[in-house]
Amino acid sequence: MKLTPLNTADLSLYPPELRPFFYGAKLYDSSSSPEASVIFIDKDGGYFLKSAPQGVLEREAIMTRYFHDKGMSTNILAYLSGERDWLLTEKIRGADCTAVKYLEQPERLCDTLAERLAMLHAMDYAGCPIPNHTERYLAKAEYNHHSGIFDKSLFPGNWGYASAEEAWLVVERHGHLLRTDTLLHGDYCLPNIILDDWRFSGFIDLDSGGVGDCHVDLFWAVWTLFFNLKTDKYRERFIDAYGRDKVDEDMLRIVAAVEVFG
């Protein structure tokens, strides 16, 4: 996580009920995407304040509460939706998995990632507020396909598709094979997993969570090891640690076809 110091904050830009959290605090920009701005408030144990256009953070708030109730995410202090969405959460103890201390031990990191994902996927998903992520997942891909969105740049070569047409043909023919029977993080990447000296502390950025197909999380787990460790050598180790009997390589290619449409 990168933190860029902020000199001051114009409190008039923030909802009145959130302003007291700024008093006497050092502020840092920790935004990592153009979709939302994130401020780290260095006060007490620390807080994160995320802001985005109206409605964008609703699903993240819903799923974060659900994961928190299961002991797997942060406590939400406020979710406000008006002209903009505001999501205030407590900092989870520890550091995300892109911290140097974790990247320096890639085998241990790989095994930890796999074991934690297997535990998540074995959990009861009763009462999940997003009971059919797969339906939303495929609908978004179809919308983006028709909108001309296609990105093949992020994926390992053997999961890549030469064209949008090639990828969409896979989605059309095989998308129905994606199941809806597993509790997902939805974006299971190293920056979204917090460890405290190798002990699991919690998940963050749960806006893509819900009940869906385990291969969505598996795809992103293998991808994040490839991307953050700059090598694909840990893919097989990860699959072995997760449970090779539960992984279908053909399903991973179907997920890859969906993901190129954002």
C-alpha cells in the first residue's frame, strides 16, 4: 500500500458526521484506482475513507459487513450515500501481501494464499447478500462486450485471447458452466489480503464478492502471483496447495475469457 502525505483537507468537502475523524490526524492519499479516492486517516488505530460516485460503494459496504460478521474483514463505521458515496472503515491490523517481507518469501506466500482461499471457499454462504454473483458477472461481461471493451494485456499468454471475438465465443459457448456455489472474494489479489506477521487479519475491497464459481478467485490468485512476483513459476505450487482435485484448467480459461471484458 502506497501512502502519499496530504498537507491539509478542506473539511467542507466531507459530510459533517465524518469531519471529527480528521481532527488532529495526519492524512495520506492511498488511492489505487481512478474509480474511487481513498484517504488514510492516521489517528487512533487508523481509518480509511473511500469516496466514489453515488451508488458505486454500496455493494462493497454490503459485502464488507457480511465478511466482518464472519470475522474476515474490517468494521464499517459509516456508509453514506448522497451526491457521492462515502465508506469509512477501521484499519485492519497488519499489512497487505505486497509488503516486502511477504514478497521476499514467495513459496510461503504462495502456500498462505492457497490455504486461506481454500478456507474461504469452504465457508457456509447462508445469508450472503449477493446470492448470485455469476449472473451479474456474465451480464457485466456481455454489456462490456457490446460496448467495445476488451483488454488482453493483463493475462499470462496461455490464458490470453487474440481477439474479442475469440474470447466472446468462449463466453457464449461455455459461460453457462460457471457455478454459483461458493463464497467468493471476487478480486483475490495480494493487495486485498491483510496479514499480521503471516497471520490472517482480513480481506478488503470486497465489491466483487458474493456467491459464485470458485474459479473466479482461483484465476485472480494465480494471476496475482504471476503479476506481483514477475514469474509464473508458482502457479502449479499454488494449485497443489489449494487442492488440485478442485481446480479445472478449462474453467480457468472460461473465467479468463470473461475477465478480458472487464
